[in-house]
Amino acid sequence: MKKKTTKAIGYNVSGYDIPSTLGTFAQFYAVWYNEINFTDQEKELINTYLIQKLFDQKFKVLNHGTRKCNIKKLKSIYSKTTGTNNCGNIRMKVAVGEIMLGFRLENQKLLDKGHKDMYVVQAFINKDGININHASRGANTVNYSWEYTGYSSILAEVYRPVGYDYFEHTLPRGAKVKDYLKFNYRLLKDFKLTAKWAKRNVGSQSNPYKNISKLTQAEYLETEYAENVYSWEYGDKEFIKAHPRFTKKYMPELYSSVSEEEIKNFFKSREGQISANKSVSSYGLYYGNN
């Protein structure tokens, strides 16, 4: 009989896929909680199950011989002995699910866990608002950096009803969320802004930064590393749609450069649709809050 395994090709299923799915499902469930046609008894069963499963996520290192991220040392992310998934996207997906479901179910303990998990991820955003974990990903530096910016505007809409301006939130190393988004807008215009970190090739040995380091911005946009990352041909529409409240407040000239109707009808972008990494739309939440 063939031995069972929890490992898929290139992935650790129990360590990557399961918590990722739990996190994104918790986000989706929290948003559509009142619309899902379950009985009170069925919801109680699901609530109990989800809460327990989220609490079970301890984010152990996935690679044998590596250790957890050291949030006290920013540069520890470069060490080959650090398992960067421990402080990366898996934890972020779960954290946002915990926060959203914590609010929905008025579960303070779950909300607290979400904030603690998110702190670990944000500890690797430096004083200039650059996520070093994402910036260090070799030729995929922009890919990693861009998509997860969506969570900033998702959380801004989640906190808005309780009167908290998340864009003004100070991250562990001193930058504010608004600084993080401003940098990532600039990165879309100049991929070399993360060069000093990207060359570390953290988790990207098969896609090293040298593959794009000597290219111009125009040449980079023609490579596979820029493909399906951002709707480059539509200018700033994707950024505005991903971060409508942010651009309206902090980048008013950019926001007013495109009509709200154009943004509303902009479907070429992946933003505004669910994905494997975030199952709710920042624009959808913005539209709902308004």
C-alpha cells in the first residue's frame, strides 16, 4: 500500500494549503454571514468549528531545519535558517480571517489572536513602509509586494465602522499603513526600488533577481515576471480600484483622474474579484460602507 502523504508538489499541504484556505474562507464567511442560508444551529456548528481551527493555527516552520521568524531582528528574514512562511502570507491570510470573524461574532479572543498574528507579519515592514519579506523575493519582488497590499484597504473598511482610521495606523517599525501603500504605488512605476532586497532571492532561487536586474521598466513589463501581476495597460485604474478610500484621501489628483463610473466598471483587473489569497474585495467593502 502506498504511504499517505500531506505533501503536494512544491507545497506542504497541512502547513500551507489548510491554513490558507481557513483564512480566506473565514474572510468570506464573515462578510456574507447574514446572507448565508443556514439555520441558527448550523451556523453555531460552523462558528465553533472555524474558531477552533483558527486557534489551532500556530504557524510552525514548513522546511526541515529552519526556525521561526525573529520579529526583533528585521534582517533575520535573509537567513537561510529562517522559515519565512512563518511570518508571511499564510499567517496574514489567517490573521485577516480571524480579525473579520472576530468582529462578526464579537469574539474578543479571536480578534486578539488576529491582531497578534498580524503583528508578526507587519514586524517585517521597515521604517520606510517596505515589506522586506516581499521585497526580497528575487524576480518576483513586485508580484509578492503588490497583491498583498489589498489587505490594507480591506482592513481599512473593516475598522471603519468602529471609528478607526487604519491608514494612520503605526506599524511595529514606525511606518504608517499609508506609507506602505505609497511605496507600493511607486514600486509599480519602478520595479528597481526593491533591488537592494530583491537580490537576496529569499525563497526565489529558481527566479533570481539577476533575471531582471539589468532591464528597463519597459523591458521588465514584457517579461513573465510582470505577467498577470497588474493590469499595466490600464494605467492607475487597478490601483485606484484596489485602494479607493486611500487614493481619495491621500492621492486626490490620482483619484480624480478617473471617474467613479470608470472605476466601478473596470473589470479587466483581478482586483474586485476573489482570489486564492484574499476572498473578499476591498472595493466591494468600500462600496458597501458608502
